[in-house]
Amino acid sequence: MRTLKDSLYDEEFIIHENEFTSTTSPNNEPEERSTETTTTTTVSTSTSTSMLTVIEKDNEDCPIRDTAEWNQKVEPIYKLSEEKFLHTVGVAGPNNQLISLREMVFTAVKLNRTIVISPFFKHDIADPSSQGDGVALVDPYLRINIQKLRELVPVLSREEYKSACPHFDAIYDVGNMCKAETVKRFKASCLFFGHEFCKNRKGEEIFKHGCSNKSQQDDGIVQKTLTYDKPNYTPRGADSYDEKCAVLAFPYNLVNFWSAAKKKGEDHELVKQIVAHTGRPPFVVDLAKAFAKQELNGDYITLHWRYNSGDWLHGICDKSGNTKEKLSDICNQISIMKKPEVFASQISAFIDTIPGVNSIYIASPPSETEMLSKGRQFLAKTRPDIKVVLQSELIPFLHEKFFIEGCKEHENESWDLLSLAEMEVAAESRIFLSSIGSSWSNNIKMERQLREISADDEGNKVLLPAV
């Protein structure tokens, strides 16, 4: 049985580089709905429902706030056209949506367009405040540092975009557009910009005539397929993308950031800058820094332990199609590693190879906390010099620093904030041990590689016992 909270960290099994291949697509993951109820603000149209927490104004006592200084002009690194605009609608869960955002920024630079800060969505399975909806909106300042992004490329605020583009003219499709769940999310994103934005220039609601090139033409909207010529990542027919107000619909692996990052030159620098300028919000960075200072002793290791029985092991190890010998060995190793005495022994042996490090933070799905706690207890008996810190310590720290400090209105965002805080702890660690098949891990791996602080990073396979 899949645990609702577990998939906060990953929404698919995408395995990069030299890891094993999985065929599970980010848009085809089976869903399980939350039965918990929360209080949210609901905004409806005749065909879609979305939820967006409405905060009337910043609470001066709350550190969670939009830090973008929209009233101050910023000179970005990339000077792009201020006459054409691009925003995106992201795929799947939080980490895939971050990839969508980054690919949109990459595409905007290639097409010479100002970007529009686009909404994010809650994880429909992991986050109970989403009510399993899939279209529960998250204000972008809760996911990324918008002010930092403004230093890279021209960015329009939501209000500026509504003024510049009361309607949009074109959908640039990468092949994921006309699915029931994506159309629903597309409509929900319209609500972020205002109800009229959901209508075409004829004043009719979008998708009135269906979802296809012809139906969009009937709606007065241009729909084009956007592809890149590789390996130089030049948009095919770039001059033909001339509409003023366009949406890049559901990009995911449209641009191979791993490949582009490896090649020195224009694309390498662009990818490096995009990742550097789409980091976590300042209040998350500050929280993680304070937590690491209090709970971890100087240099520390972060281990991402993704291997929960109801989700990862089921998706990777329990499927009849995943029968590769090496993958079978990995599954057996993970099973053995879950024994407290083995866990303690493997952690101890690895830390002994890293001079000057005696602390480890373990980021994990909540269902793994009990197993990890038992392993920590066993390790403490033989190696009291090694400090193991778990999510169970970060949760009360986050609650105290945010919600007791006056951020009650943001308690529905606690799931996002917890995952982001763990990512920041991982990003700043001395060594990061990544999980197989995890977009959460892969986003941190890419960030650290581009910052050139990953020389000693490894996959957490290095911890697994021999079989």
C-alpha cells in the first residue's frame, strides 16, 4: 500500500546518466487520494476547480514572504525582448515542475522572450492540503527565489503579465498537451493570472472546441509543436515562434540539462546560470542554514534514502518488467540494508573513510523514519561519536521557526517547505549520497555539479552491502 506522505520527494522514477532505466513516465504514475481535509480557498470556473491560498498581505512577523522587489528595476544577465512573453505549465510533482520551469527559462533565452513567473502545483498525492486535486496552486515565491531569477532574465510579475497579455495567443506544445490531467492543470494555471486569461480573443473559454491544433485554431489560438535541433539546442524554426503571448506547455526533458551542462560553451553557461538562479526561497535557505548549524557538527554528509516499501520498492523492485540482474541485486541490497545492525555497520564504515566528518543527515520519506531510527539507535551503541540527524528533528525546528513565529497562514504549505528545507540541507552538505531513480536527488546532483562542489559525491549504492 502506497503511503500518501512518501511521494512528497519524488513523483516518478526517472533514472539519469549511468543508473538503471525505468519505463515509468512522470505523467502515468498511479494516484492515491488523500482522505484528510484542510481549509483552502477554492476558485472555480465552469470547467475547472483550483485551490490557491489567499494571503491578503505579508505578516510582518512571518519570514515567509515574497522577497522579489518588483518596484525596483533589475538589469539581468540576458537582455531579452520586452515585446514577447513566455510562461509555462509544469508537469507532475514539485521536482518535475522545477525542471519544467528551468526548461522554460532556457527556451525563453533561445526564443528571445521575457519570461513570466508561472504558478506551481501541490503534490496531489503527498500533500494532504491539495485534497488529491492535482491542480492546487502554489504561489511561485514559495518554491523559488524570484528576485534571484530576475537577475538572470527579464521577468514579468503576475500583475504585469495580466496587463501585457489579457489573453494568450499561442500554445507551444512539446507533446504532453492533450491529456485529461494536463488540460485540467492548464486551465487551473489560467486562474493564477485571472479568469479572463482563460478565454481566447473571441471571449470564449479555451478548449471549447477540444484540444488539438484545429480546435485551438477554432478558438483563435495558435498551437505549435516546439522541438530542438540537437546537439546544439537550437529551436527548430525559431523564427516562426512570433506570437506575443505564448505558453510552453508541460516541458519535461525537452532540453537535456545533463548533456548541455557537460559541454563547455554557450549552453553549458546558460544551464549553469539557470540552475544557480532558480534556487530555493531565501526563508528556506535561512532555515536550513540555522538547522545545520544547530544540529550538525561542521562538515556533514547528506544521505537521500528513497527506498520506501510502498512506493520506490514497489515501483522499481516489485514490477515484473524490472528483472535486470543488476537491478535485482540493488533491491536485495536495499532489503538487507534495512536491518538496523547492517545499516549501522555500513554508515560507520563509510564515515570512517571521510576525514573530519562525523555527522550525517538522512532525508527520507516519513515511512522510513522508524527503520532509520532503529538503525541510529544501533549505531549509537557502537559509535557514539557519529551523529545521525533525521527528518523527525527538522519537522519541529521548521514548525518553531515558521509557524510559531507568525506564519500560521502558511501552515498548508508545510509539506512543500519541509521538502525544500531538506533539499537545501543536502545542497550545502560536504558530501551528498543520492538515491537511484529520484528527481529529488537528481536536481540536487545537478546543482552541486554545476557549483563544482560534487567531487566527493556518490550514489548511495556505495553504502549498500554486498550480496
